[in-house]
Amino acid sequence: MARIKRLSIWQEREEIGLVKPKSVTPIKQVKGIAIHHAGGSMLPPKKQEREASKVKAIQKYHMETNKWSDIAYNFLVGNSGTIYEGRGIDIRPASQGTKDGNDYYLSVCWLGDATKYLVSDKALMGINLLIDDLERIYNLDFEVKAHRDFKATECPGDALYNWISKGRPSPKAKLDDVLEQIKTKGYYIV
């Protein structure tokens, strides 16, 4: 099966216009990843071009309202399947709601409210591709958890929670379709 080279479908911080973090704390040791949804009745953007603006809005809220050093998540994924770099790899997130959760688990957030809206097959594939990529980077079989596994919350919504509980099965969309879309946008396939 074709693999996506590290960072090839990741939109890096600078590309989407995120501001520099106020401070950076390295993650202690990576055990896995926690899956979140943006919540707050957030309608997932229908166009990829609008996803980056949602990522910037989340960062602004986290930094200005919550007074955090940066966006809480390491990565975010839109319905287009595009993976957006938040804090990135090796950086401690602020998203799990517990010290141990943030010390040992990276985080990925779907750009929508999974209690009200459907998560696209491309988004599920993007999350799976991200996890596969991170497992190769860290040379580790990740523990994949939901935000609610760390803290009493409905995040990431029942649909995403059930998908995680079932072992993150491949969605109905064909992987070849997603890979072709990535290829046509100039990303590298190995």
C-alpha cells in the first residue's frame, strides 16, 4: 500500500498563518493519541479553503480567551481529509484535561461538532493516515483514545467514540480516491 511521506499532507503552522506560541513544553513520552472534536455546534467547513480559517479561530480562542500558550491540539483534521499542524510533534498538548493525558498523549481534533454533524470518510481517513504516520515517526503502536477517556465530557461525540472503540475501521471512501486527490495537489506519495 502507498504511504504518505511525513508531513506531505500536513499543512504546517506557517502555511495556515498560525501565530507563534507564547511558550513550548516538550511532551514527556508519547504513548498514543487522543481524538477530539471541535464541538460548540461548529459546522464543519464545506470547502478546504475555509478549514485553515477555522484552525486560526480555534488558536485565537485558546490563546486570547483561555490564556493558553498556543492552540491546544497537536493536529486538526478537516472534512477534506487535510491534516493541519497545531502544536505539532514532540510538543505537549493542552487538550486532554488531565496532567497524564497531556504528558503522554498527542491530540488530533476534527473540525466540527460530531454530536450534530457527520464526520466525512475523508476526515476519518485523514485521522487514520496521521496516526499511521505518527506511529512510524515514533516507532510505536499508538494507544488511541477519546478525549472522554481522560475527562468527563461528551467529546469527541458518540459517532467518533464508537469509531475509535471499533478499532478505527477504514471508511467507505476508497483510499485510492483520497491518494489521487493528494497527488493532484502536489503532495508526495512513497
